[in-house]
Amino acid sequence: MIKKIGLFLTLSAFCPVWLHAQDDLLQLAQGDNAQQKQKVLATFKTTKLINAQTNETVKHRTLDVRIGHRFGNVGSESNGGIHTFYGLDAASDIRIAFEYGITDRLMAGISRSKRQENYEGLVKFRALEQTTDHKIPVAVTVFANAAITGIRDPEGLYPKFTDRITYAFQAIIARKFTDRISFMVLPTLVHRNYVFQNEAKNDLLAVGAGVRFRFSKSSSVVADYFYNFDKLRKPGNDNGYFQPLGIGFEIETGGHAFTIMFSNSAGIIENDFIPNTTDDWMSGGFKFSFNISRNFRL
């Protein structure tokens, strides 16, 4: 009897400690979950919309293999039409990229593009993340790249090797308004070490905007647009330049993200399409295009 009473007293003494420990663990788990829930997830589905970068980065220890393809112009007024099968016989640009998540917020990547034979290195960092309690109302991601053109230069257009290098810098300010609607603004600077036109500037300032509307569990309508402040490229100037505009559909299927779209920009990377878009939507100068993204966990 005495042994039973002793055992009961011992258990009674340790029970509050055990219950308190359980409560602490539960609070800790709930706190972690609450902290996770505060971050707004999946503002956009992939790291790129159409032409524009998004605020998203590749997850830690994940490799994102991306293929982008731009066909030729659809309209006959812009060298398209039936004789090029509305641009499908041509390829204005093809880009293959490998992007790797160093952390959940920092990624780096390399790519090669057909147009201008650009070899690109890029980095992207999520500096600020939107929260559900509205204490942080927007997400801010910074992006930078450097590209080297490898095109042949028999006429000596590039006096020095460094003249082949261009850079792009962006701040991507994004907000997810609802589960269906996301929007972003992209102040952008493109620097070219060498320019060919007498009136051209080495530095180009532009601002982009992108929107995503999710109409089903795995499908969305997407669009983006860039306004170039350079005087040679402003709307209304008859210099042969136009503002890049893209419209498309985004589909997610398992580990794949697939975007089909139309854009008037021939180039895919910022260093190319921001300074060098020369096709007009109104003249049929838009191209059928697609992006494919496939993630591999390493």
C-alpha cells in the first residue's frame, strides 16, 4: 500500500511538469505554423511571367530548367502570314536556362539565348516578403544579370571585348491581393557598355508591370508590359522602336509550369527586349511563344 501511495505521489509530482512541457511544445509548433502562415506564398507561379521577372525564387537545393521559345511574327505586314505558317517556321529567339536555389530566398542561374548569342549570368534575392497580417504589404525582390554577346564581328563593331557586355538591374515590387489576383511593378535599368547609334545612351530606364489572374486551380491569365523612358524609344517617336507587351495563359501540371503567350518582343532576356523591341502589335508584329519550367530536387 505504501509503495502504491509513493508511486502515486511521484507521478503526481511529475505530471504537471510533463503537461507543461507538452503545452510548451504545442505552443512552439503553433507559433511556427502561425509564423509560416504570415508569409504570403505563391504570389506568382514561376520566376518569370512572360517577359518580366517575378518576385519568386527557386526553392533551396532545387534546380529549375527553363526553356523559352519565340517564333516569328504572325502578321503578314511584319513578314509573317501563311508563307511562314504565321511565324511557326521561324524562331526569333530560343533560351535555355538553369536556375538554382542557394537558399529559399537567393538563387543564381546561367542561360544561353539564340538571338545575339547571349551568355547570361543572373542572381535574384527576395529582400522582403509580404505577410497576411498586412504589416508588410508588398514583396520586394532584387534581380541583376550580366550578358555577353558571342556574335561574330567581322566588321569590328565591338572595339574591345568588354563592349560586348550588357547589364540589367531590377527591383520587383509585388503584391498578392487575393488568391486569384497578383500584381507587380518593376523599375529597371539596362546598361550597355557600347552603343552603335550616335544619339543612343548607354543607360536605359524603364518600368514594367505584370498581372496574373488565376481562374482555375491550375490555370491563369498573365500579362506584362514595359515602358521605356529613353527618348528614342518613347511611344510616338518614329524610330522603329516599340514597347514590349506580352499576353498569355499559364498552366501548371505537376512539376511542370507551362506558359503559352504572344509578345511583340523578339528577345527574351531584359538586356535584349527592353532596348531592342522593333515590332508593332498593330501591324501583326506579335509572336507565338512558350515557356516551359521543370524543377528537380537535388
